Amino acid sequence: MKIYFFLILITGIGYSQATGLSIYGVGEKIDNTDPASLAMGNSSFFSGNSKHISNGSPSSLWRSALTRFTIHSGLNYLSTTQFPDQLQQNLTSFSILFPVGNKKVFGLGLKPTYRTNKLTVTDEDFQFIGADESITGAPIAYKNSYTIDGGISEMFLEYSRKLTPHFSGGIKYSLLFGNQILKDELYTYDVVIDTSSSIGLLINDFVDNGDTLYATAVNGVMTEVNKYRNFSGSSISAEGRYSSKKHELVLNVLIKGKTKVETTNQIIAGNSTSTNTFENSATNVSSDIGLGYRYKISNNSGITVEIHNKSPFNIPENVAIFDIMPPGEKSIHFGSYYQIRNSKIGYWNNLNIRGGAYMKNLDFTDGIFRDVGATFGIGFEYLSNTQSVDLALRLGKKESRLLIGEYEEYISFHIGITTGEKWFMRRRRK
């Protein structure tokens, strides 16, 4: 039986990172939050700034000897043909990097990994159980209301260093954690068919032998099922980078460990409450691979391309939202940048202009859904390139997994602020 949903997306701080109606798996994967990289075709490995440091790429972090604080925030706007426009604002990530030697950097931070925007999903129409199937011997009408909130975040440690004049590398270890709440409110009613609709909630009316009969819902009972899920897991990635005068090549491999999920089910029916808790975990280890290339056109401009192949996130099947397992993802990203450099000594040093496009295929068990978009951004570096502000605009169109045959159009605006200090730089004695 086809069920039509009415969705209300609620503005939230710290939870609203998803760009679409991603009510599957554990939510939408948040790959990168760095506006400098997002502006270059939603990429991960390149940034187009003076140091060519991307916060999402461990092999590039050694390029600054400063202690660097970075914070990112974003604003998402989503539009569909069936639902009202939705707007969310959020703080997306925080990180800090320390120099620990000559061209060696250690860092840590916190960012979202999977998110479903806080929402309420309600059946638009009543569903029915016939008298021949009902345990009461009378027809029953029912409808559901779901509330979904939360997701998975990662706390990460990373290390980056230059290995040779042309090679550098980085490693990143992430602890995954988070909570997700799913509330299912089931409303059941006895169905009364009469010539009057004065009592109860009118469900339907029909004509029988010239008489108008009304089906009304009476004696409503609400049963509430709350599912509280706690996620824990880990992942580790290794990244290598080759750089020459004109070319730069990046390879990243990510290994995702088993994900453990503790679920507490609470059932409330009238004055009765029952609770049970159980734990299970995914059985497989999966991996992602990414390849990036940058061609340096001149000293202040270049073009980039990235290809990513990401396996589905490891979760037990019984914890997937609406029983839809996370998709695999294949994507290609194109980016470009141009740096306007200030030749005079002054407050500002670089104005970085960026642009790009991308295409993703989200591979679910029942089909492939495409996500395409274009990006644009600017970055402003000042105070001897120790401080920067980056802005990115992303416009995309995604085939909806929820609204089959429909598209979800989204716009997201991102801002990142980085400040560098000389706290841990060695100073020579005079």
C-alpha cells in the first residue's frame, strides 16, 4: 500500500547538516566542511589558497608551521515540489593543528559524519485493518507519526609530514559516536459507519443505495514506541601526495571498522510502559578510495579533478531508518582557482576565487539516484597569510529517494575562519 508523507523540517543548531531529505541509513554522509574545498567542486584534497592546505586532506596540513584554529559553519536551503521550503543553520566543525617538528603537524578536531535533519513524518491518510483481520472483530483505522533526530559525529586525530622534496603523507584516526532518536506514535481508532457524522473524526463518506454513509473514527488510542540508538565505531585513513612544479597527485584510502549500536526500545501504551535494551554490530569492514589531481596553470591558478568510490556505511540492517540501508557512492569533482595577490605590503595578501562542479551516484539496493551541483567561492587571506576567511556557495539538484520521480533542489552557503599563531614555532636565540 502506498503511503504519502507530510514532512515538517524543523530548524536546528548543530544537527542540520544534510542538504536533502536523507531519511535512510543513518542519514546523509557529510564528507567535507571546508568552504575552500567545497567551492572547488565539492572536493576534499585541494583548496586554492596560498599554502594549498585543505582541512579535509591530511597530507597537505604540514605546509604551515603555525598553530592553526579553524571553525566552519553552514546554511542550507531545500526546495521540493510537494513540501514547503526549508532552511537550516548549523555550526559544522572545529579543528586545531600544532607543529611538532620540522614540516610535521599534529591535529585534532570534531565534525559531523552522518546527519538527518530533525523532522517529523506523518501519514497523510488513514490506513485500515478490515473486520476479518482485526483482533476486535471490527474495522480499525490507524495512522503513524514519526520523529527523527540526531546522527553520528567523529572526533579525529591526524598527523601530517613532508617525507621527501616531492612526497608527503598523512594519517587520520577517527572515533565515531552519536545518538539518534526515532519516535513512532501509532494512533488507532474504531471505525463507525452511520448516516450521521456528528460523532468522532470523519474519515470518509460514500453512497450506498442512495443513502450517504459516513465513516468516522472513535475511541482513539495512542501507542508510542521510542527508539534510542547509541552508535560507536572507528575509522582510519592514510593519504599520500606527490607534488612537482606543475602537477600534484593525491591518493587516499579509508578503512571503516565495525559499527556497534546499542538500542533502547520504550513502548508506552495507555498507562503501561515497557523497556528493553539490546546491542548488535555490523559484521563487515569496508573501505573508501579517493584519487585527486591538480594541474598548475601558472603561479596563481590551476585546475583540479577528484574521483571517489565510497562503500556503504556499516550498520546492522535493523537500525536503518525506514529499513533503507545506506548507499554506496561514486563521484567525480572538477575545480579551479585563481589567486589575486597583493604586491604591496599591506593588511591583505590574497583574494582567492574558486569554482567547480560535481556529480554523485548514490547506489541504493533498489536503484541509483544522482546528485549534481555547481560551486563558487572566494577566500580572503590577510596579516601575512596567517588569517583567512573563506566563503562557498553550493547549488545542487538531487533525485529524491523519498519522493520517487521527484527532485530535491538545494542551496548551501558555507563560511570558514582560520587563524594562525606562532605559539609552538622554535625561535633562535640572538
